[in-house]
Amino acid sequence: MSDELDPYSRTVSEVARTLTPHVASVSLPRGGGSAVVVTEEGHLLTNAHVVGGSSSGEATYSDGEESLFDVIGSDALSDLAVLHARTAPAPAELGNADDLVVGQLVVAVGSPLGLSGSVTAGVVSALGRSLPVRQGQAARVIEDVIQTDAALNPGNSGGALADSHGRVVGINTAVAGFGLGLAVPINPTTRRIIDTLMVEGRVRRAYLGVVGMPAPLPDDVAERTGQRAGLRVIEVVTGGPADRAGLRKGDLILTVAREQIRDAQGIQRKLFAEVIGTDLAVTVLRNGAMVDVYARPTELTIG
């Protein structure tokens, strides 16, 4: 029998060798999980549900080195948190989950059940999944969640999901239960959240007060606009910004801030701090006609 590894095994083992030094096991007063080193300055990225309400903890790296860390920012509505360790190895290379395709090989590295440096591998099972999260009375979905058949168990949360080149494309989350592999994507939207957490410690979001679901556009409108789907309004919160702007149940939202909207995640990408208190143009299809309204988002409050 040949001692040489097959191509699949070589790829997985190389990713594991490359990535494991950049992934830490983290312990906090009320639990623990995994985290990924993401900057030269010692910032680590993990899940918000891993840190909970803790303000500090200890990281253990694959070589056995230990370091205290502070939680400098946490955002339950994206399930991401940023830590700052006293000492840390070099950062992992970050990729872009927007470039993933279904069937692509991915490798998960973390500390399931406290076993540091554990590796599982699989493929991207699905893209664009939504993971509902809640903090207080505020509910949101984490957009474009990656689903994989790489086994994830408690302790894997906060660890790295990497492509075949060892680039981190997701932060694993095991909140769905044993064996179901989900990861918060690393993409331009989440990078923006991470940068904000590093600087401000929290993410301010705008609130419209509208609930919708994707819906196809009529053929004539699709042909005219080049847009195939929009967001059908199924609920407008009474007294909220959307209600005050005149949005109605049954409206089909086409654009927000002049950018096409195809799903709820498209609106969420627009609802960051800079639009709070500003007039946000919303184009809807109502009774066969395009109607422009201007909504003024308020700040989303948790509680």
C-alpha cells in the first residue's frame, strides 16, 4: 500500500497545517469555544454567542501558549465578536465567501468539546441560508450563511471555515445543534461589521419596521427594469419609519437608496449607522405602478 496521500487528503492536511496555528481555544467565565487570529495587532474573531456577556478570558494557541484577552466588541445580530489578546500568532488569511460555490471543498478548524486543533472537512452544501438570531426584542437573520457537511459541534463555534487555499471564508457556528455545519460568511458586509467592532465596540443599525419575503416581478416590469425579483411587504410595523413613509402591506419593494433589492438581506445591507435619520428613497411596485416613498430610519434599539 502506498504511503502517499491522495489529492483530497493532501489538500485537507495542508489546510489544517496552515490554519491550525492561527486558531485558538478560548475560555471565558461562562463557557468557551474557538477564535481566529485576524490582525497583526492580536485581534481574534469569534461568535458573539461564545463570549456572551463576558468582558475577558484566556486564549490557548496550538503550540500551548496562553494569553489573556479582552472582549472589545460584540454584535449578537451578526453573531460576531472581536477579542484583543495580549499576545497572538500571525493572522490567518481572510478570503471572500461571496466567491464560494456549492460542492466546493471546505475545512473547519476549531476546538470542539475542548479538543484544540480539531479538523473536519466537507463541501459547501448550500449558500444563501438565513440563520435567525435574536437579542432582546430585536430579531434579525444573518445573511448568506454557509451550510456545509463538515461536522460542527459545541466548541467549534468561533473557529475557522477555510477554502482549499487555507483562506478563512467563514466563522463556524454550532448554535443549530450537533452535526449541522453553518458558518457566518467572511465577505464585504461582515468585514464592515468586524471593522466597526474593532473601532467602536458595537454596531449601530438603522430600523425601518418592515417585514417582507422575496417575490418575482411581473414579466413586463422585469423586462423594463432588468430585475427579476423584489421584496413583497407582508407586514408594516405600526408607527415605524416604513409606516410613517406610507409603505403598505402588499407593496413590492424594488430598490432602496436606488439599489435593487431582491430579499430581506438586501435591505439589511443598507441599514447601517449612516442612514439613521436620513431620507432613504424606496421604490415600490403598487397596483402596477412604480411609486417612490422616502423613509427616515431610526436607530434600532435592543431591549
